[in-house]
Amino acid sequence: MTSERLTFCRFCHAFCPIRVTVENGRAVKIIGDKDNSMYHGFTCRKGRELPAQHAHPERLLHSVERHSDGSYRAITSAQAIDAIARRLSAIIDEHGPRSVAMYTGTFTHHYPSGTAFAMAFMAAIGSPMLFSPSTIDQPGKPMAVAFHGRWNAGPTAFHDADTWMLVGANPLVSMWGGIPQFNPAKRLHDARKRGLKLIVIDPRRSEVAQKAEVFLQPKPGEDPTILAGMVRVILSEGLIDEAFADEHVEGLAALRAAVEPYTADYVAARADVFATDVVKAARLFAAGPKGMVSCGTGPNMAPRGTLTEYLVLVLNTLCGRWVKEGEPIPNPFALMPEGENKAQPEPRPEKAYGFGETMRVRGLATSAAGVPTAAAAEEILLNGEGQVRALLTVGGNPMAAWPDQLRTFDAMKSLALGVTLDIKMSATAKLCDYVIAPKLSLESPSITKPNEALTFYGVSPGYPEPYAQYGPVVAEPPAGADVIEEWEFFYGLAQRMGLELNVEGTVVDMVNKPTSDEVLEMLTRGSRIPLSEVKKHPHGHIFSDPSIVAKPKDDDWVHRLDVGAAEMMAELDEVAEEAFYEHGGYDGDPVFSHRLISRRMKDVYNSNGRDLDKLVRQNSSYNPAFMNPADLEALNLVAGDVVEITSNRTSIYGIVEEAPDVRPGAISMAHAWGDAPEHDTSVRFIGSNTGRLVDNTRRFDPRSGIPIMSAIPVNVRKADNQLDA
Ligand code: SF4
């Protein structure tokens, strides 16, 4: 029997609405839903490969348990939960709740029920050791907001903008970073047709950079220098929004003083860009009159990511680019409660970092970005009271994603109990005691609420309008499979351990298990639009209400946006005093020839999709080391050569590819590839892990703990062993 069902894709965070052709319970074909008013039928190759992902021959259809000889044997999910609950209880009894840590990876964004139950489980056992990608991906965003303050009514929407600036972001590929990721190519095309001027700063002339009116291609790691230079132009030429600054901003004098050294000539010489382009970009952005700067992942992974994100906020604030009193609120939410929507800054937190749980290593503690994930491996390896002995991983792959892979590898091997929920035997799964086989997206219901919540994460990454969709179950798991939803795993654990779960304010019935839809009701309690109403719109719907506009500032309101935060100004001073780098290394490093920068690849999503034939056939099954042709010639390399890329920490293999879009001196490589060291000679099939080049304990941000994960100083040379395919 064949039918067509409507839901949304969860291969990546864009959540594109799809029509799924289902034959006898199995998904066989995916197309975009042209009747959807937000995405207009957009999908990408990854989403169209969902049927292959669901039916992949290597997909885990049963949970597995590792035996003493290292082999894995199938086990029912109920037996696995029994055993894990027993072992966790024993560890907690002997070592306390802190000895149990959790890593909720990128995919927890896509499965909100699992995330909510995972967090409720950690709260129930009383462990603060909840690690996430937030501190190793874009920690600069929440940190910068903590220093600068948040504008309650939110940022100007992309569809209202006259000018937009992207710093190290390529939304046409990453579906992230400034242009709303819901059919970004169409949005950019439409915006440019109506006159939007685009400015891009990136060491690579990326797909989106090719559409820019002004493009600056700096040395990697120089984003703060360029942004400070632009701030200086805007201040010195009197291009700020004076009325907005008078009423809502503080710290201008300190900012003026701190950016004084950043003349256009200084910036040009240091970042290797044209001084005229720095001035042109500043003037074009300030002319607006509407539009914002937003920043991608790379600049956050590079040194001084918080300063970069802070200067992004400063530029937006100087030009008054926030929703003002009486202007419509672009997204007053649908599956979340309606916001306050006041045209005023929110109070800043007392501390941006150094609060909450303190790590036992390097003086790190919780920050606005969360518990520092870069400390997790050390917390596992360091003996003594409080040592982490069990790690539960959901929606993530620490062996691929965490920085400093060698340290992660040692840590994973030393755990008393490693558990992961994964669809395959990933690099992390292969080091765990239990791997729970989960349901996939077409087999479980979900909601688009996580993309609404992104509104609070930097500038414009969430839905630009109050859009919502409910995605029902549209396909059955393969015959004979014993797969469960993530939330069911944590519910089952809590039941067996005698715990009570509180999920976003709802005390869960621990006797009568809720249904998946009842769980979604828990997650949408108090939403502006009831879930039952959203369900009436199977194509998804924009729940507009033009009457929702930004309210006036409260009469006695004293809070202001701070553009002169002392720590950020001190960091600007530090940067201005640093020596320029001629080679790849930072001050005091040995000489390095290149800097390795991170990137996304169109056909994979972090470590996901590399095993799907049609995706890898389009390109390759590895993450190439993209280099400028001039660099290849200088190093006597040709495309396809295996190179050894060496950092201060260690070496990895890479396979070079000629890329005129990458500036000389840079190597552009996607992260989250490869496997454990013993698989390195398979680089032509599995790629390399750039995280292995990172040393967590050297040159890390003392606030969020993020080490240098992009703009990594490296040397490169042709490998002695070409590992011929
Ligand atoms: S961009 Fe592609 S992978 Fe991401 S949700 Fe849309 S179809 Fe799925």
C-alpha cells in the first residue's frame, strides 16, 4: 500500500517540510512540500536521502552490549536499560552524582523530547555535569550577550534589512549564521532583488561571499581586528544612531578609546585586506538604514570568539539595529509562550562566567555558554573526588566532535560506564559499554519549537516569523527492530532508579508511561498557539498577528546595552598590542606555515551522512584539505596527495584539493570527520579529525574553556606514505 505523508526533515536543523511516499510502512521517497509558506518546497540532497538513512544496512536495529572480549551482542532495549540503571545507581552510591556526566550533542536540537528528558534525568540524579556543544561551537554568542546585554524586542529581521553583514558564515551551505536557514538561497536572492547589500568577511570566498557587494578575505583569526576597525570608522565619521545610543547605550567613551589604534591602515596591514574595503564595509553597513551583522561558527572556534561576537553586537547597537517601539515583532512565537516584546535592554547577568559548577581542572567553571565541554575529558581522566566515571551521550559523537581527540580517546577508554544512543557504531559507540538503538525522525513525532528557541541564540538564527509545524510518525521502524525514542530511554532509566522527572514544569507520571504526543504537550505548555491548533496545519503554518508590536520602555527602566564592557575593552587593548603574525603561529609559538580553518560540507551534517552512498558519491567519502593552488605549487603538491598536517599537538593526514576560493596560507577542512587513531590509514575513506590537532590545555578561552578549534597554526607537507586507494 502506498500513501503520501507530511512531516518535516530532521537531518539538519533547518527542519524543511517534506512529503514522504510510504510503501507498506517504509519511506521510499522524499520531496519538498511546495504548499509550505515558509520554505516554498525547498529540500536538499541530505533530506531526500532520509529513506536511505532509515533503511541503511549498518543502522543499529537493536541495542548492543559490549562483552569482556570486546565484542558487541544484541540485547533488548529493556535489558539494556535494566543493566545501565543498575550500574549507574552503583556508581552514584559509591561516588556521588557528579560522577555521572552527560553530553547532549547537536542532534538533541532535532529531538526536543529526548533533550527535555535527558536534562530532567540529570536534574533528578543531581548531577551538574551536563556538557553540550554550546561551549565548543559558538560559545562567543551567549558570552557576548552576557557582557553587552540582550534587547528584549529582538533583532531586525532579515526580510526588513537593507544591508547585512556575515562574519565567517556561509548560510547557503551551513543553513546557519544570519540568513534564515529556511530556504536561504531564495531568501538571499529575493533580498538582493529588492536591493539588499551584502557584506561578507571570510578567509574563503565561500558560496555566499560570491554574492557580496563587499568581500573582505582576511588572514584567519583576524575578525576582531576588522570589526574593531569598522567600529572606529562608524564612530569617527559620526555614523551611529544617536537617538538610540542616548536612550539605551552605555560605554561609548571606553569603546572610542579602545578602538582608537584600529585605523583602517592598521587593520589592512594586520589582516591583509584593503583599507578602502574596511571603510567601505563600515559605511555601507551604517548606511542601512536597517540590517544586522551576524557571525558563524568558525570565528567562534577561532581565538577571541567572544570578542568577535561582542563586536558584532556593538556594531548592531551603534547603528540601532534592534526592533524599536511600535515596530512589529518579527516572531512573537507559536509553540513558545509569547515574549514580553519590550523595546528595552534586559538586565545583564551579574557574572558571565565563573559561576555554578567548578571544574577540577584549569580553573574553569560554568559560563553563560554552559559547563565547559573542553574540560570533560580531563574530568574523566583526573583521579580523585568528583571524578567523572560514567558518560551518557545522546545526539552526539564526542570522538568526532570534541576538541583534542587524543585526550577524548583516552577518556572514553577509561570510563567505568560509557553509554550512547546512536543509529550506528560510530567512533564513540565503538568505545561504549552500551549503545541504545533509537528511532529515527520519520518514526517519531516532533515539533519545530527548537527553531523558535534559537531566537535567543545570537542574531536571527531562529524562525523569522511565528512558524510552527507538527511532524507525526510517518513510517514504521524496519521489521523486527527494537528501537525506542530517546525520551523513553531516560524515562525507563528514571523508573528503574526510582526517580521522579520534572519536564519543563510538568511532573511526569512515573507509573503510567506518557505517549510521545503527551510529551510534546508537556514541551508546549503555555505556548502562544496550542499544539492542538498547530496540528490542524499539516503543511506547517505562519501564525501571524500584526497587532503584536514592540511595547514602550518601562518608565523607571535603568538598564542599558553596554558597548564598553571592561573585559572586552581590555581584550581589544591586548589585540592591539599583539605582534602581527607573518606565519601561522601565535605569539611565542614555533613558526607555522598555515592556519587551518573550519568549514561545512554540503552533503554531510557533522559526522552524519558520510555512510549514505548517494551523498558521498556526489563528492567523496572524506573531508578534503582545501588549499589555494599557489600553496599547492609552492609545496609541490597536486590534488589527491596525502599530506601530513602538524599542529603543536600532533599530526593528522589530509587529502589535498585545489581550491582557489581559499586564501593562500589557509587550509580549509570540515570538522567532525575521521575515527580513532588506529583507523588513520583509511583517511581516503573516512577522512581526518581536525579536532585531534587541538590541545585543550593550551591557549584556551579561560571563560568558556573553548580551545583554538579554527585558525589552528599548522605545518603541512607531503606524507611519506601516500596510502594509495
Ligand atoms: S536543509 Fe536538507 S537536511 Fe536540512 S532539513 Fe532541509 S532537507 Fe533536511
